[in-house]
Amino acid sequence: MDLTAQIKKNLISRIKDSNDLNFLNALQTIFDSSEQELYQLSNEQKSAIATSRMEIENGNFHKNEEVISEMREWLKKK
């Protein structure tokens, strides 16, 4: 039996045997939250992400090292 199946079997058994309402409510909360999106994004945020992904695909970005180097040069001039 693979690890996933073993864990599922163990969880099912423990849930069936439990009469602890707090424990069962906590599990229900975990299951409910795992079914929802982790982040609720606005349409504006989704649009900004799509635009950013297109810019990356088109090569319109700077590597992190380049930006850090430019910032260090700029700070030396201050």
C-alpha cells in the first residue's frame, strides 16, 4: 500500500472512531478552507497578474541581480 493510501485509511479510521466534536469541527474547517481559493483576488489584481505574465513572456523584465546592482550604484551616488 502506498503512503497516500495508508494515510487516508488511517484518517478515515480515526474520524470514524472519534466522538470529539471540537476535533471533528476542526477537520471540517480544514476541509472547507482547502476547497476555497487561498487568495481572493479582485478583477484588477487578476488583470495585473495577466499583464505581468505577458511582459515576462515578451522579455520585458530585469533580472534580480541587475536591479540590485543598479540600486547599489544609485545608493553610492547619494
